[in-house]
Amino acid sequence: MRTAATLALHEPHDRTARHSTYSSVKEEVEPLPKPTHREAIGVATNQLLAGATLDHSIRRTITDFDNVAACLLAMNTHPMHTDYDFAVQSRFEKPLVVSPFLLSCIVAAVTNDLRQLPIARIEIRSLSFIKPVHPGDTISARSVIESAEPTQYVFAVTGAKTNGTEFVRFRLLVKVDDESREGMSS
């Protein structure tokens, strides 16, 4: 038995008839309003000078879902990250957010502000997690440009909670694709 659905799938359509039906409908479409502002994302390359401090605007409140999903992706089965009953018996008293997820959030906050650079490679050096982060904490990043050369930048990066407690420190080496950069304007 052929239903309307199977007929629609198997029989040729009369495209001209359908088109003429649509073209006979006249709708007044209002033009879109002009944007009132455009968010400036990233730091201009001429502002990336040695000694400059960048307070990265992206903040992130870490949820239980973020933490559990990161554990699943990393195949980290330690109960300290996902089991509240286990964690309450530890010195931390709450689950800990897995460090690879925290690191990726902080690196993303920094590189988001480097959109003007054609990044060829990044390297993380001297990584140290110094305080715990728990689900519910909001984190942000700050970096100081230690050196700025045409083909590479070195940032001293810190990640902190909204109460000011620093939880991670590392150096981020950013190599720039020099060939791509020649075509870009600062």
C-alpha cells in the first residue's frame, strides 16, 4: 500500500507548480535592524607588548555536569571527582574538578583573546595546580606577557576563582605562523 508519505518520496514532484504557488504569496518582510554595536573580541596585536597584563573577560562557572563529562572523556574513574559521599570524607569535603578540564578552560580564555594571531602551536610549561576547585566555583584567567617577539609570545598565566584564590599557574608559549601573519594587519 502506498501512502502519501511514500508517494512524496518516490514520485517526481512538479516543481513549477509548487514554485508558482509560493510566488503567489506576498509577504511583507521587515528589514533587520542595523546592529547598534559590535563586540570587540580579542586583543589587537599592537597591544601584545612585553610586560602587559591581560585580564581575560571569559569566566566560567563549573557545573557538576562539566566535571562528570570531563571525567567520562578522560576515563578518570576516581570517586574524588564524582562521588559526593566519598569526597565529604576527604580533606576537601567536596568533589574536585578534574585538572585537564580546568586547564582547557584557562587556555581557552587566553587564546580567545589572541584571535588576531595566526597561532601555529602552543606549549604549556611549568604547570602547577596549587588549590582545589569544586563544582559551583567560577573561574577566570589573567596573563602577563613575559616576552613578545614577532614569531612567539610567552605568557605567565594564572587561573583564579572569583574570591581571588589562584588555583593554577603556568607558562604558555604561543608560536605564530609567520607566513600567515604577513597578510594580516595589526
